[in-house]
Amino acid sequence: MTAAEVIEKMDGLPPEEQAKVIQHALELARHRQLSADELGDLAERLATSEDPAEIIRLRSAMTRGFYGE
């Protein structure tokens, strides 16, 4: 099943079921380590960002992505 198919099925769920799926996806993301390429992309975005809020968000994402929280 592709991501597009999963999203299409999610769109048809009642709101309380969608909330369960979203919670599960957030839990998966919180524990997943990023690949070297993904970390590199974040590092490039961090190096070019001038927005303080974005810099904080990117640093946090890199830390979580490296350690897998």
C-alpha cells in the first residue's frame, strides 16, 4: 500500500479514528532515527535559515532524528 492510498483511506475515517491514526504516526516519528541523507538535508536547511524559530525547530528535529528520542 502506498502513502497516497493510506492517506485516501484516512480521509474516509470518522474524526475519532483519524485522531488514533495521527497519534500513532506521531509516536512512530518520535522514535524513528533519520537516515544520513535526511540529517544532511536538515543540516543544509539549518545552515541557510535566518528565521530564529525555524533554527530552533531544525535543531530539535536533528537531535530527535539522530538519537531517535
